[in-house]
Amino acid sequence: MHETPLPERKTLSVEEAAEALGIGRTLAYEAVRRGEIPTVRIGRRLLVPRAALDRLLNQAATEASQHFVEETPEPPRPHVGSSLTSSTQPNQPEAA
């Protein structure tokens, strides 16, 4: 008998979302309570839509990369007239 494969689920349990995010169950439920992880309630079940979780992660990654670009300082530049040589004698011509 040939069985048709089930389509990928559109939602995750809070525990599954926690595992996908690499956080603990308690922290996941706290984030749900604070509204940081989007959920839908169906009956007694609290579910995290995969699409909403993906959008949340993509938005956070975009904001983090923009913040990193804005906050990354330029490397220090040498002062004009400073010598980068290891010579201890100032401005002496090299011997040929």
C-alpha cells in the first residue's frame, strides 16, 4: 500500500520552537507571555506559526547586521608625520 507523505506542519509547539531557537522551555514560555514569540491558540494548544517564527528571526538578523555596521568603528589611522619604521635615528638617509 502506498502512503502519501504528510505535508510539513505549519506550526510548532512552544517546546519545539524552544528547541529550534536553542533556548529552554521555561524561557520560551516567558517569551510567549511577553509577546516576543508569536503564538496562536487552538483550543487548549498554544502553537507557534513557522512563518511568523521565520519572519521574527529574519527581522532580528537584519536589525542585528544593520546595528553591527552602524556600530563598527573604523580602524585607527596613523598620524601624519609618524614613522612606522623601527629605526631609532630620525630621518637619516639610508646607506647605499
